[in-house]
Amino acid sequence: MKIDKSVIRQAAKASGISEEDLILFFKEGERKVYKPNEWLFQESTPRKWAGIILDGDIELVRGLHGSSRHVATMIAGALLSEGAFLEGDSHSNGAFTRNGAEVWQISREKIEALREQKPDMFYRIISRVAVGINRRLRVLSSQLYHNKQDVQVMSGFRLEHDSLGQREVSDHVYYGVQTQRAMENFPISGVFVSNFEHLVEGLAMVKKAAALTNFELGAIDEPKMKAICAACDELLAGKLREQFTVDMFQGGAGTSTNMNANEVIANRGLEIMGYNKGEYQYLHPNDHVNCSQSTNDAYPTSIKLAVLLSNRNLVRAMTGLKEALENKAEEFAHVLKMGRTENQDAVPMTLGQEFSAYAVMIDSAIKATERAAYEFLDINMGATAIGTGINSPPGYSNMVTQKLSEVSGFELRRAKNLVEATQNAGTFVAMSATLKRAAVQISKICNDLRWMSSGPRCGLNEINLPAMQPGSSIMPGKVNPVIPELVNQICYQVMGYDAVVSMAAEASELELCMAEPIIAYDLLHGMMILKNGCVTLAARCVTGIEANEDVCRNYVENSIGLVTALVPVIGYEQSAAIAKEALKTGGSVYSLVLEKGLLTQEQLDDMLRPENMTDPREIPKK
């Protein structure tokens, strides 16, 4: 084991576990390196390991719906996922690293082995783990109480105005008058911009890149640039998300969302500069935060960044599902079963081949989404209103694209034709269609899992899915395939979203697509639920599937389809006669072939070996 002693000391101090116990316990572990923005585990998935953070920091977050909340930041020396010591426990939070991290991990299996081999040490450790978890719960409870009290504090109102007149805005909020009007105009879905953290991040990246560019080109001064950038950095760190209060369903082609961002950034920037919220003469939402921009270039660019960020998470989730299916393909490589076409017996195959095909389907979906995401690197920043670049300084478009590449980490490209890029929503349609393709493939897999696990007495019963919950309020003992059913429904929603995105993109008229807000909602929500569905399907279904080998083998031996494999040896006519007799008498093809002396049991068993039934081979003559 190569863990720095200072890390062990820090972990011992934080956890109360002795250094000696920690060293002995983790000697069977391994170092795991996580890349920036990589998830270590997702909320609600089973705990697979316990670990010590060696380097970097890890954020714990809660909220699969997208409106995630920061719970805590763990640094080097902290124990992570120590709940793996507790049987049947799942993660109550998700964990990811913004900047990369190294973790020394020991698997759940080795933890179980330690309990058997060294129970005294195991229970010493677990007693300290319980104390640590209880201490953390007390701290979080205290935070919840104080946060609740903070929400009730009101500091009065400020007067703001726009082109329609003056309005009072609560002084404790960071948004302004235009956001206030949007909240009143669009009380539609109750799903706010704040629910989509990647969209907020995209807006912050755009505003930061614009401020850097405007300062360099002399459009704003240095104090304003620094204040805007500092406010944007806070948004990127997860702060002030609750201030994005505009409904995702809105008119105005995203103007309300853009102004929501401009006002929040301006008011937070004013505080950073030492002024009060609403003192816009020092930092204005339109004149400074929105300088050289229009909603028509800032908003679609933010959506594209949000899609790119969401796609990273979706690809990781689909990769996890693919790997789970690949593992099952290897595990079931020896299990012979009956293949079926049009729900009728076809020819034998292995259960491993079935799951291998599913893994390839997911791999093709991953590659397709990555190809579709490539087009999202083309952005129209600098187009301003319709693509002509009005109100932006010379050189702005190219420079802001470069700055945004640096801020976001994506290799963005200025669109070849800004007029075209401002009105053409074709890239959104392509991504939506790709998501539909993935949804169709994943749903097909879920259909198959439900069919193969049907029964257990009166269905196929070829596989057992993990039992997740009682299946009926009236029928005792019934267990339903709830995870595949859930993912089926997610996939149906994504397929439906594709139709909406297509209609919204087609509604682009003349120089602008007015329906981009619904495109943003359907794409980002579709990617979110599909990502969560893949995580859940892999963790709570696929990894726990078991094969009923005897049932699968019995279907093969009794299937009429078995005669197809015998045609090259006993001939078509005899094979047809065997099939006809088996259908009439209810006898098995296997038994009839032996009874008639057409093949010896040794010959028949050799043909039924999985490796001889499922791939092309030289057929031995009778």
C-alpha cells in the first residue's frame, strides 16, 4: 500500500479510527484516479467500496432531478462512502470531482472478508464509522434549521424600472424587474431554470467570456469586468442557483432567461464592488452584463453548452450500462437458450450472446450521441440580434468564441454564417433524434428483460431480475419488473420530446426560432432522465440479473426449433418429420432423435454444446 502517512493521520483524526487499523484495513485496496467533472457514484446506487481521499476534493450533492444541492466538500484525508460497512446501504448523495481527485478504495467484497477474518478490528472500525455518520447528521440538521430561519428574514424592497414602468422587487433576491415580470407572465410548469444546473453554468460561462472580451476590446472597464467574472465564478461554483426563478416554458425566445442571468450577475456584481443591489448606474444588467450580446446569441449558446455538459453525464451513464451488460454477457456465455423471432421459437443461442447484443446497441447509441454533440461546438456568439453583429465591436465574435472555449473547456468554433446559425435549429433536431434512437434501443432491451423474466411459473422465467419491492397490494408474493418498467416510461417520454423538438425547430421563421425555450427544456430534461434511467437500470437491475440455466436448457431440448440445427446432419426431410411428430405428441425433439436412433446421445450433446450451437462451424456428417 502506498498511502502517504500524513493522509492516514488526517483520516484517523477525522474519523477516530486508529492509524494502525486504517493501515491494516486499506492494505488490500487500490488507487483510483478520477478525471475532472467525473462522478464517483450516483445517488441511490448501491455502495461498492469505502475509501480515503488521497488528493483533490470531492463534492457531495443531492438531487437526481437536476436541481442538485451541494451537501459538503470532502478533501484529502476524508473517509468517503464509509457507509459501505453497513449492509444493504445505498448512497444517499451523489459524489463528483470538479478538478479531479485520487481515492484509495477497498471493495465491499473485501470489507465482508475482513469481517470474517478480523471481526475485532472490523467492529472497532464500524463503531467509529457510526459515530462519524451521527456527527455529520447533527451538523446537517443544524444547517437545515438555520437555513430555514434565514429564509424567513426579509430586508424590505427596492424600486426597479424597465421600459414598461416601475416595480417593487424584494431586496433579498438577486433577480430584478424583468425576471419579476417573467415570473408573473409564465406561471406554467413550476419547472424553473434553476432545475437545470448545466443551463445556469452555460449562462455563466457566456457572460464571463463576454465580459473578458468586452474589457479587452474597451467596451467595459476593468472593475466591471472583474465584478461580472467573480459573480459568474460563484454561479459556476453552485451558488445563487435558486435565483434563476423563470419558468422553462416562456415566450420571447429565451429573453426572460437571459435577463434573469443578467440581473442576478449584475446585482451580485454590485455587492462585490461594494454597492447595493439595484444601483445599476455602477453595473447594469443590459449595458454591462449583456454588453455586445443579444438573447439571440447568448441564449442558444448557453443551451449548447448545457447540452455538451449534459452529454458528458449521459455518455458516462450509458457507458456504465454498456459495461454492466458486457459483464453479464461474459457471465452468461455458457448458458444455452432458445432464440426467438416474432415471439416464436427460432434457433439456439447463448444468453451471453443476447446480452452482448444489448451492449453493442448501447455502444452504438453512445457513439451516435458523441457525433451529434460535435456539431454543438459551432456557436453564434457575436451574431447579436439576427446574425449581423449589430452593437458589437469589430473582432468581438472571434475573440468571444476563443474566450468561451477557455472558460468552458470545450473547443468551440465560430459558426461559418452567423445569420444561418441564429435561425437554424437543425443541430438541436439532430441531437433530439439521437436521444430518441438511444431511447428506442434502451426500451427494446427493457422489453426483452421483462419478457425473459416473466413468470415465474407461467412465463418464460429464463432470468431472474433483482426483487426491488412487493408487486401488488392484493396478490401476495408478486414481484414486478419495476426498474425496466420505469426505464420504458422514461424512454417513451424522450421519444415524445423528439416530436416536440422537431415542431419547435420547424417553427423557426425568418431570422429567429422563437420556440427555443421548449427545445431547451425537452433536450435537457430528456438527457437528464435518460441519464438517470441508465444509472438506475445498470445499478438496480442488470448487475443483479441471474440466469435460470436449467429452464433455458430445457426450452432448447424441447423446442421444435432445435431441428433447424440438426438439418445439416440428418437432412431436411427427417428433421421436418421429427418436428411434425413432436408437435403432435408433445414429445421433445431431443428425445425423439434418440428414440429413432438418428444420433447417439454423445453426438446430440456435442451439437448442443453452446460453442457448437451458436457460431458457424464444420458440421460432422452422420
